[in-house]
Amino acid sequence: MTDIKGLHWDQDADGIVTVTMDDPDQSVNTMNDTWVDGLHAMVARLEAGRESIVGVVLASAKETFFAGGDLHLLAQGSPDVAKQQTDHINGIKAQFRRIEKLGRPVVAAIGGSALGGGLEVALMTHHRIAVNRGDIRVGVPEVTFGLLPGGGGVTRLVRMLGLHTALTEWILPGTTYPARDAAAKGIIDELVDRPAELIPAAKAWIKANPGAVQRWDVKGYQIPGGAASSPNVAPLLPAYAANLRKQAKGAPYEAPRAALAAAVEGTLVDFDTANLIETRYLVSLICGQVAKNMIGVFFDTQKVKGGASRPGGYPRFAARKVGVIGAGMMGAAIAYVCARSGIEVMLKDVSQEAADKGKGYSQRLQAREVERGKTTPERAGELLARITPTSDPEAFAGVDFVIEAVYESVALKQQVLREIQDIAEPGAVLGSNTSTLPITLLAEGVVRPSDFIGIHFFSPVDKMPLVEIVVGEKTADATLAKVFDFVQQIRKTPIVVNDRRGFFTSRVIGKFIDEGVAAVGEGVEPARVEQAALQAGYPTGPLQLMDELTLTLPRKIRQETKAAVAADGGEWRGHGSEAVVDAMLDTHGRAGRSSGAGFYEYDESGRRTGLWAGLRASFGSGSADVPLKDLQERMLFAEAIETVRCLDEGVLRSVADANVGSIQGIGFPAWTGGVLQYVRQYDGGLPGFVDRCRELASAYGSHLEPPSSLVELASRGGWFE
């Protein structure tokens, strides 16, 4: 029988139909128009030929089983098209119901990842078989896009697993699991070792289960654990809502609340009504701005990871032997992530004892992983064997990629690189993990400035996904290409920026901290400052973050930057935060967490116990009544304005780098879609943002005035390219 566009149809002699999804226009299968049209045609053909069909195998010709919903389509939602969106989604789900009620066993043969809508496609089958391979992931990550699993995912998962498990392990966290773990959790029914075994296993199950039916279509079926109205579940419902509130900290994340509501309400009605409830909550999210923002940064991340900032014409590079100079907190962690990615590492410090101590960081992390069952003693031993601590510069023989991670001093960084530059491989990358020092200046200390580049990691290195690559005036494109590839080799996201003091991320996060600290100096309650940040969606308040950095570091950076501005003939623009930091250090002797005293108090173990009681008396806390919205927008706008300046000055190379870097590197609220998307989506668009800048500037200082480039763009309805 002829194929349907995007679907290959094959019926064997036993009457088993194998439908292989294969979108002719994309590298992955998604719920686009081609697939939806094919789905309708496939269902009609299955029903028409039902008497000759014994069962159905649903497979994929792509590397992934199914990539999910069409995010481009979902991002276009608005109240004006809510009815059309509702009808479209319900139309797809109606086809799913016709398949699972076909009266013939249907099996999903999962040879690649099934995420989001991909898993929902698999869930409408009666049996799911997957290849037991570590890179095959299964899950419903929709909440992380500001959506919910609205293709039947909420409804089916709750009926399969029960309300609690479905919510806490799958729907709300958006966790994706290896196929093996998904099988242990009851979502995958069977595992095979090789892709070639999928179809035979699926056909064998069909022959053994001719009367397969979904459990929720069996009369008398009960949701595991009970519906929301049951005595065992009803008392727990307030805790679910409270926990979501606690996790969001008041930030405007709508998807988790909508998913919770759809799941709970769906247990009180029959399956088909629950499916309709699920759709309505999904459409409410699609029509909102937050989902558009979060989908947008997904596309920005794809663009960044796809190499938009990587120079073309250079072969792919893979580091064989990395030399890390400095075995302190950052250097030790950089060595760990390299070794974790299978790279041999030389970890150097001034003494063997210091280098050994640096390797101890990896030893502790691996011991914890073994204890938790996330690795084996053998694999841990192999990882640790890839790290060689040393104090001998000659150990850098054969190193093809160098990263220095010593104290923030130009002279020291130049010294340690000169020591090994002729020992490492000719053409080896010479990288500096500096957060603020100009790369062009540092490059003056080496004989190969074309091989010199900034490689800015974020702490904690083993958890933070971003690396900021900083290109100096003499950095060669070939070097940039190598570093871009290396960052991906260690499974992190690379953004590329040009050299200027503070680069992008350090400059911008400094503005967030400055606004919070300045507000304390104005007499705003410190707790209110912290809450404003948390409720805006920041992971940490500015005072807590300042303590973590130590107050001496921002002051040192300020002094160096001020001197550089003066040397260039510029005029320094002071900020209200400066007097507060100086008073904390010089009057009160409170330098931050590392000294045991900062904006917060700390116990002997270094645990934060609460805001320092002396703050109120020292800065007149409570004397200023600044609206919460103003506090939040001062922080958000200060970072956005500085980001626009980074674009104007040529520090940033793209809008995508700004959005991805702000979220993954410095904790800009994820619901915004990134720092520049926040500007674009602000109420009233660019003109609305410019007007609000002026309002804030008139109340809190000229540093919040909109940059002229933004004013010009707003006047002509433009946007940054």
C-alpha cells in the first residue's frame, strides 16, 4: 500500500502494520502540518482496514523517536486565535483516542529520545519498547518552556502513575530520564539492547496480546492512589500548591500552577473530559507572554549551540590533553569537568601539596557520586586517573589546551603563562579564566597573542552550563573555533563576546547587585530588597550574592575600572552602592561570607543564619518606602540597560548570546526569555520600556536613562539585529 506523506506504511504477511514516521522536510519529527495531516490519513486508513490488521507498530526513521510539539506554532498563540488553537490541539488528541480505541494492539518502537509531545505520542499506544541506550531520553519537559504536556500527557501520566508520582517525578519538574530509568518508573514497558530488535519485539508483543486495551478504558479502573476527592489525596492538595509557591518564590511562572490544576481537576472527571480540561489550560499558557519568552530562549540556545558565533572554515577540534594552571576552587573544578568529559588533565600549582589538594575536589565529588549510586568505583577511578596534579612546568609537554585560573592579577596571569608557553604544544590554546581583566592586555605577556583568549567559567563549574569566550584584539579565528569546540566537548554552552573590561556577564550582573545595595543605602528594608529580587525570578537576592562574591572583589573591580576610565580621559559616574560597600568594609569590617560577616550573619560552619541586625541602624532601614515593582524593575532595567550598552560598544555579538548568557550564566529570570527579550516583551514594547526607563531615572538616578540607541530603535519600531 502507498505511503502517506511523512509516514511509511508496511503491512506484513501476519497483518501487522508498521508505520514509520519520517518527515521529509526536517531532521526530526514534530507535530507540524505534515505530521498532523499524516496522522489523520493514517487513522482513517487503519480504521478502514481494521479487519485485515492484527496490530500496529509505530516507529521512527529519525535519530529521535519524536521531537514533540511544533514550538514555532505554539509561540504564535494569542487570545485572538485561542479557539483555533483549541480546536487544533483537540483534533490531534481525538486522533490519539481513535488509535488507542482501534481494537488492535498498538506498540511504540522507541529507537531515539521521546520528549514532550514525543512521549505523548508513545503514551497513546498500548505498549512501549525502547532501546536500552544511555543517550535515549524520555520525559515531558514542557513546564520548562512555560507550557504543560497538553497532548494527553497530563491526563495519561496521572492515570498511569497516580497524581503524586505523575506530578512530582514527571510533569512539574520536567525531568527527562534515560530509557532504563523510565522503564523502572513504569513508563517504558520493555527494553531491548539493539535497534534491530525493536520491531521484532513489538510484533511479538502484538501477537501475544491481541486484546490489548488502555487501562483507563477498562470499566471500573481507578487512578493509582485515588482521585483528588479521595480521603488519601484530598488532604495533600494544599501542600502541592504551597510547594509550588515556595519553589517559584513569587515569580510569575504560570505553567506549574496550570499543570497542577489540570492534573487535579482531571482526576475528578472521565478521561475525555480530563483531556479537554488539559487542553484549555495549555491554550491559556500558549496565549500568554511567558511561554513565548521561554520558547524564544530555547530557539536562541539552539542558535548558540549550533555554532552561530563559531568562525567557519576550520576543522572540528577536540582537546587531547588540557593543562590547568592554578588548583584553587576554579582550577580544580575546571580540571574535574575536563576529566569528566574524558580528557587527560595536568593540574598545576606552585607546590605538589597544593596541586594534590586541588585534585581532592574531584575525589570528593566522585566519592559522593559513588555513594549515591550515580557512578561505580571503577568509573570513578578511571575519571580520577585522568587528572595528574603537578608543580612541574615540564609536565605541560604534550598539552594542546591551556587554561590558567590563578588570582585576578595581570602580572601573575602573564607570569604563569610565560612559564609554560614554550613547553606546551606549538599552537596550543592559551586561555585565561578571568572574569574582568582585559584579554588584550593579558595577551601582551605571551609570545603568541593570536593563540590567547578568555575562557570565563562560572561557579560552581561542575553545575553551571555556560562558558563566556572572550576574544582579544589579536585572537585568531582559528583559536576561537578551537575554544568553541572545546566548550562543547566538555558539554557546556559557549557564548562569544569581544574584549572590554568586565566583558558581558560580569558587567551586567554587577548592575543587579549595585541596585540592591544602593536601595539599602536609601533606607529600604534589606529583607524587602532580597524579596523583591526573588519575586522577580532571580535565584538569589543581591545582598546574598554580594556576600558570596565578597565585598572586597566588587570594590577592587570598581577601583580598577575607575582608574581605567580616568586613564582614557573619561568621567567616572558614581553609584549609590559605592558608599554602602565602603561603609560595610571600612566602618563595620564586614567583607562577606568568606570573612564570616557581611550583609548576612554566619555561624561557625559558614551557614547563613539571617540578615545582619546592624544593617537597620547603619543605613536607616525602613525610612524609605519604595514600591516593590520599582525595586524589581530597578534591578531588571539596570541589567537590561547595561546589556544594550554592551551591544552598542561591540562587546556582544548577538542578541541570542545576550539572552542565553544572561539566564545560564548570571541568573537573569528565566521567565523573561533573557535580558534583551525582557526589553522586547515589556508592556508597550520598546516605547513602553523607554518610557519606564525615564520614570525610574527621574526617581532613582540618571544611570537608568535609556541608551540613545534604544530610544532611536523605539522611535522607528526597530529591534537589534
